[in-house]
Amino acid sequence: MNRIVRNFINESILSGKQSVVVGTGKSGLAAARLLDVLGARVRIVDRNEQVTEAVLGALKGKAELITGPHKKEHFTDADIIVLSPGVAVKKLAPVLEGIPSRNIVAELEFASWFIEAPVLAVTGSNGKTTTTTLISQIFEQAGRRVFTGGNIGVPLCEYLLDMEPAEIIVLEVSSFQLQNSRLFKPHVGLFLNFSANHLDYHENMDEYLDAKLAMFHRMTGEDTALLHESMRPLLEGRSFTNAHVQWFGPTDRFEAPHLPGEHNRSNVEAAWQAVKRFGITEAQAAETIRNFKPLAHRIEPVAEKKGVLYVNDSKATTLDAALAAVRSFDRPVRILMGGVWKGGDVAQFARDIKGSVVSVGLFGGAREELEPGLKDLFPVTWDETLEAALKRQTAEAVSGDVILLSPATASFDQYNGMAERGGDFKRVVEGLDD
């Protein structure tokens, strides 16, 4: 157990209190374990009736598990309610009626109450994982003891329970994790960009932006808020932080051969601006950046066959992410798109990629949302599966083309996640003739 948590156990104000954790994913279960260690009575609720007590692990016999539709009586006696990422508080409104909002927190907010090390938090619509990973590697290669987690990898509650205290905590933070955030306060907050995303979850763009900005509300003049220069007009007149605000954009300061495109030059600059506030030198950052390799499923070259480059960008679940991927290449692009629609302006996207994209291969879901805005500018085909769409584009491609999987959608129509979708793309590519 992390000594930080050990220090809190004897004086825990949660001892004997009733807690309710919503969701049985890894973040929810980590929060439940932490609540148990702090002496709270733990109830876990999940709408999925297929969930069994087997998921509880060490909590079996300690925590109450309720599955099926949420009911008001599951929550009325709760002193604290902890939400797993992806659980929207507004969708629980009918069963949470009468419960003070201060008693309802996300897992990240709950864990942050016990954090002592300085926090560097990264949010944005696109590029969070790459930038967070790059920042973490810069720290590690400079000999700093760092924990990296949040929206990627290890939940913050799990860090508190199972890991030794870090010198610096680097977190990827999603809008889901910032809902009902009141005390979470990074020392450096990095907002990479903002575009249409998660409109299946948020009411509108304003609500989505407000969720992102919640990260900056508690910051003070001793903290730093780093924001992309494209957001100046959007934030003009908004009072969202007391931190020192600095703007950044793409530069050629660093050599980053494995991170092509203007969006990556911007993310690299953002990473540098963040790490230098922790004493990292430009030379230390430069070496890591020069050798940094793209993450799996993020503009990841898979193979070049018969002069055609196949690129896996399954991580691109928005139009802006797909646009950034297209702009990474100076070769004709055949783009594969399709899945569960998350919103965005398809007509504008089509205008933005004109001149770079020569063909669009749609597959699976979102055909009704994507095809009308694309078909006037590009040849558009549709296939039931990614495999069929990929093979069709391969048959039409010529040497010098790029076949880019950049779906601009979530993957849950046919896959369990973007990694499975990207893996399927790689499998099909590997089976193609050289």
C-alpha cells in the first residue's frame, strides 16, 4: 500500500460511511478498493446484469454488488458516490434527486484528495495519449520518478493503493473524469486542442468545453495553464482560471522524425513547455523527442506493399483526429472510415481533406452520417466490414498511395475497442500479397 494512503487510514473521515461506486470497470473497482481501505462501507452498482461477484476479487465478501437498472434506493443512504469514467451524472439524475452534488465525484477527483506529488495533467480532444506518453518518457529518461495514468493505463486510485509514491504524477484526463470536479488541481494543466467529440455523451459543445475547463478552475497564480493558440477566440472573455496562462502552437524547435504532421509539432512543443517547468533541459527533451516512436494505433505505419503504405490510425475517433492524420502525408490518401458516430461537421471535414484524399472507403456504421457530406467531393464506397473495405481500396490503389485507417468514429459497432479494430486492420494487411 502506498504510504500516502497509509497516513490517511487512522484519520479517515470516510470510516463507517456508506459509499456507492457506479461501474465495475478497472477505475470503479480501484475506487471501491480505496474506499474499503479507508474504512467506508462499499456498495457497487452496475446496470449490466451479466456482471457477477467474480469481478470483485479481493472485495468479495466486503462489498455489496447490485446489478441491473439503477434505483433511487441504491443511492439514498450514500455519503459519497464515486462515478467510473464514462458514467454521466446527468443520466443518473432521476435516481440521484435530492443528493447534494458535492457528494458525487468522479474516480479521478476522489483519488486526487490523497495526492501529494505535483500533477501534470493533459486534456484535449485529440493527441492526449501521445503527448502524455511523450511527457512521461522525457521525465523517465531524465531520471525522474514518475507515475503515468488516469485515462490511460492505471487508474489514480490504483496508484495510491499499489505503488510507491512518485516524484511527479502525469495524467491523461478526459472530460468524463472531470465531471463534478471541485478539488482536482494540477500544477501544470495542458489543453492540447478542442473540437467536436463525445457529443453522444455531452449535451452540446459548450457543455463539453466546460467539462474540459473544469481542470483549471482551482489552479492558482503559482500554477501554469498551457493552451493551444487556436483556442484564444473560443476562450476570449471567459474567466476559467487564476493560473498563469501561456499559449503554444507548432514549432520546428525539435527534430521528431517519427511524429509527422503539424499537429505533432504542436504536441511536441506543448510537451516541452510542460516539462521545462519541472527542471527538464531542452537537451534532455530533445533526445527523447528525437527517438520517440508513435504509439500503436496512432498514425502507425504497418507495412508497405507494392508501393502502397498501410497506416493504422484506429485511435482517431473524431473528424479532427482523422484530419490531422491525413495532413501527416504528402502522398495521395485512401481513407477508411466508419463505426459509431460521435458528431462533427462532415462537410467541413470533406473540404479540409480535398486535395489530399483520393478515395473514401466506408465500412460498418455511421454511413448515413458520413456519406452525404463526402460523396460530392470524393469517390465513396461502402462495405459491411473493415476487411472488405480495405481489400477494395487495395485493389484500386497504385504505387505511392497511402491506405489510412482513420475511422473518425468509435469502434463499438463491430469491435470491443479501437485496439481490436486496429489489430484487425493489421491482420488483414499482413495477409495481403507483397
